[in-house]
Amino acid sequence: MKMSRLVAFSSSLLLGAALALTGAGVANADSSAAAVDYVALGDSYSSGVGAGSYDGSSCKRSSRAHPALWAAANSPSSFDFAACSGARTGDVTGSQLGRVNASTDLVSISVGGNDAGFADVMTTCVLQSEATCLSRIATARAYVDSTLPGRLDSVYTAIRSKAPSAQVVVLGYPRFYQLGGGCIAGLSEKERSAINGASDHLNTATAKRAADHGFTFGDVRTTFAGHEICSGNSWLHSVNWLNIGESYHPTAAGQSGGYLPVLNSAL
């Protein structure tokens, strides 16, 4: 089974480290290291919006996004970067899954935030009243409860059908605000807390669906802790009026320090 190559790759790294420590060493890395076929699916958090260094396409794929960073560090035999800004679950099944096939060993994906209306939530909260903001968040949470699980099931089932032997890593979303203190972020503490709670709610639902399909869930809230908006060392853009599309997306540091270690630890 082709997935054994990814297992062999991990085993070869451990064996190489052990031999080096005992002084035996190895002349060449295991050839399986170059045999992994990797496809990166999903939305703007996977394409790298906010990190800069884009490929010029409307999808805004960044060379600083965690899939590209992983591929650069691990030199897989193939890397297909299909993630796209604005993608919803239907976009993944409709236009991205064509990159996945029976030869695919590794798939990473982040999706669900756009389905739940994250962009509209943030626009509502920034531009309208606290009451309107909280109401819009409640609507998003209800969608996560009622509709999103079925949409995620459709995506995950399709991935497994097309790549029956692949390891699949489902990456979540960070909390957006560090609470407490005197942060001036244009939102009340109650609004910031509700936004964080909605992110937690989305992550919980996504992790459950991923686990039920036998996929690994990568929780980035731990790596982003201390680097939220209002932290003083944020790895997330706040509202960027000069480039509104980058608002509330990870910076290059968020991709390399927040997402990439979680992807690495999942493999």
C-alpha cells in the first residue's frame, strides 16, 4: 500500500537519528523521503492569505503558507497546492478534489469557516452594534450545529474515496483575540469573547467530523496562544483597511510558527 511510504519516511528519520547518535551514520537518506505525493486543499488559511508572496492567481496562494513551507522542507515527490482564498466545502469538492487520486499519500485541509460565514461575522461586528454582532455570531453557531457537519462529511468522504490510503490532516482555526487588558481593537470585550467562542465552536465541530472519518485534527489554538490580536505580538492581522482581504488572517509568522508546527506534529 502506497501509504507505507509515508510511514517508511518517518521511520527512516528516526533510524537515521539513532544511527547518528551511536556514531554509525548513514551515507544516504532513505529514498522513501522523496516518494510522498502531497495535496493541500482548503480555504485562505491554507492558501496563505495574509502571508504575502502570492503566486498571482485569484486564489492568493503564498510561498509562505504552511503547505508550501512543508513541501520546501520535505521535498515530496509531488506537491499540488490546490487551496484557494474564499473556498467553501462545495468549492473543495467541485474544483479542488480533482488533484487528489489513489497515488496521493498526504492531504491537508482547512475548510468550514467560509461556510459558517466568518467574513460576514467580522464585517458585521466591526461595522455594526454589539447587539447586531452577537446576533450574527449566534446565527453562525447555529449553522455550525445544523448544517456544517453534513457539508464536512461530504468533503471528507470524497477525499477518502479518491485517496483511500492517504493520511489526511484537518487543520483548525486560531482564536482571534487575547482577552483582558486595554486593547483597542474596535470591538468590545464581549464581542471579542464571543468571536473566540465561535472559533472554539467551529473547531469542536470540525474535530469531531475529522475523527469520525479517521482523520487527524490539527489544533492551532495552542501554537497561536500568546500571539492573538491584542497580544502585542500578534500572528494575525486585525482590520487592514488598505488590504481588507488580509484582515483576520495569519501573517507569515502565523503560518510558519502557528500552522506549520501543527502540521509537522500530525505526521
